[in-house]
Amino acid sequence: MVLLRKGIPGKQWIGKYRRPRAVTWQMKRNMLNRLEREAENEYWISRPYMTAEQEFCHAAERRAQSWLKIKEGRFSTFPEHKYIADHLSHLNITKKWSS
């Protein structure tokens, strides 16, 4: 029955019945490199630089300083306050009080 099939239906590289790609030596090498890199990352992540007690709130002061810098930067570009008297002052040019 398998011999009666003419080939892979549709496009040969996509779909349910696609043709499988051949595994080359470069693909094996790249996979080994990725696995080695991942193993090294797991090694270094499993050994923390600081203990949990040292890490707790160790950067609070630096974060507060950076937040103040961001806040000051926002307020430095904030426009000056405008009052309604400044907007309507041009209406007072010919204003005369009758007595």
C-alpha cells in the first residue's frame, strides 16, 4: 500500500504529512552548544551571589534615588500654572466704572 502513494501531498515542507528535514552535523553541533550554555546558566543561577538576608532591601536607597530623579525630570517639563485672570486680562482694557 505504501508503494502506491505518489508522494507528499501539498507542499513538502509544511503540513501534517510533511517531509522531515534531515539532521545535519551543524544542527547537532548547535544543539550541543545550546545545551551546554543552558547547563552553565543553570549552574550559575543555582549559586546565588548574595544570601536571601543580604538581598532583602539591598537596593532600596538606589531605587529611591532613581525614582526621585525620574520624578524631578517629569516636573521640570511641567508647564507653569496659568490663572483665569491672565486669560481674561485683555477684557479689562476699556472697563470703566460708572459712579
